[in-house]
Amino acid sequence: MKLLSDLKGCGTALVTPFTSSGSLDEDALRRLVNFQIDEGIDFLVPCGTTGENPTLTKDEHIKVVSIVVEEAKGRVPVIAGAGGYNTLNVIEMARKVIAAGADAILSVAPYYNKPNQEGLYAHFKEIAGAVDAPIVIYNVPGRTGVNILPDTVVRLSEIDNIIALKAASGNVSQIAEVAVKAPEDFKIFSGDDPITLPIIALGGSGVISVVSNQAPRLMAKFTGLCIKGKFDKAMEIQKKLFPLMKLDFITTNPIPVKAGLAMMGMIEEQYRLPLVPMSREQKELLRRAMEDLGLVKKIK
């Protein structure tokens, strides 16, 4: 098992490109992976929420991971999404993405059935015992309806192959508690672009980013400066990126980020229901922010 003990920096929560017919756009996905790596991203995270994984078939899920692994060619680690509310199904998917070449899995807290803390612990412990691969647990209460509390995270951190937390609770105090109580080698990654700096300042190892789909070079540089403790220089980049960080969540993720990538000519602006395109007004705000960053040409 590859432990990824040196995992750090900026990882991109990749979108999943679709064609106008609704199928996977494999060519666009390959271009996106190489764009990310060429721009200096540290690792890739396909088939998470930003990858619209709830709308992917099992075969599509494995296909996306296989393509990302194939194009990455070992240049960066690949951490594939494998999460859900059915523990046995999560184990099945986790085994398949590891067999497809992923280096680790990202597993979101069970949603909809809202287990208590003991249920959350049992869920992740069962997955860890069944999968011979590193696991990053993902706490995002706003989407799942459950919050993995710090003491539960610390208990899970004692399991050998649970190596990290993607923290998207928005509760910096809660994240700080994990940083204080968990073992030194347990990693914390920001799951919210705007609070990456304080999370790294608390001892975090980086970010799993949405904005880095559009701006991988800037986000990788920003994260690297934070890790080096150069927070004054990092803040200069934060100020530039902050409007885009906010606008990428002006409506449901990944609607804005896919619209932005379409503006850049990277993908077609295609979603799967129940996601629908953003409004014209929202899209104009997004375009202006991307123009200001030099990501798209200004329209005169």
C-alpha cells in the first residue's frame, strides 16, 4: 500500500466533462488532466462532488478514474472519490478505483441516512479494514447533513490507512481541534478555497480545490507559499483569487466552475440533471472575475 506520507499542496477536485449528447467527454478530460499537471498542480481528485459523481454510472466512475490515472502517468498522485451512504457499496467502489490505479480514495461522510458519531466511526473503520489503500475522509456537513466531530476524526486517525481529513465544515475552531488532537502525521486539507490559508496556518497540509480547475498555477503557488509560512505573499494571491473563489459558489458547485472552464475552451458547458446552467447575470460576473485574472480574454 502506497501511504502517501509526503502528500501536500494543492489538489484539484476535477470536474467531469460531458458532451452535448450527455456522454463522458474523454478527450476533454485528458486535456484537463494534462493542463492541471503542466500548470503545477500537486495531485488530482476525480469523481468527487465537483466531478458530479452521484450522476455517474459505476462504469463511468471507473472510466473517469482510469483515464485520469492513465494521463497522469505517475507524475502526481490520484485520489479517487468513493463515498456514499451504503457502506458495502462504498467498499465495492473503493476496491474498483484502486484496481483502476488510484493511489488513494476520498470518501465523503454518509449522506441522507445521517448516522450518529458511532455510526460514522463504524462506517469508515469498515471501509479502512476492507481496502488496502490510504483513505482521506471528507467532512462536508452542508451537503451530507452530518458533521464528523473532532473526537470522531481523532479516533479514525488512529487507523493506519486513514491518513487525512478533507475539512469543509467551515468551522475553523473545529478544524483547529483536530489539528491539536490528531497524530502529527495525520493530514488536514482544506475543502473550502477561501479558508485554505488559516487551515494551513493551523498545521494543514494543503487544499483540495475547486478554483484550481480554472487557475491551477495560481492556486498551486498560493498553497505552496502558505506551506512555506510566507503568508504575506500568499495573501497577495488570495486577494486576487478571492472574487473567483466566491463566484465559483454563487450557485451549486460545479455549475460555475464548469461554466468557467467552458469560457476557457477547456470543456463544453454540459451538466447532468438535476444541475442546470447558471443565470446570464451570474455568468457575466464570473466572466469578469476570470478576465481580471487573465484566464479569459476581455470582451470589448
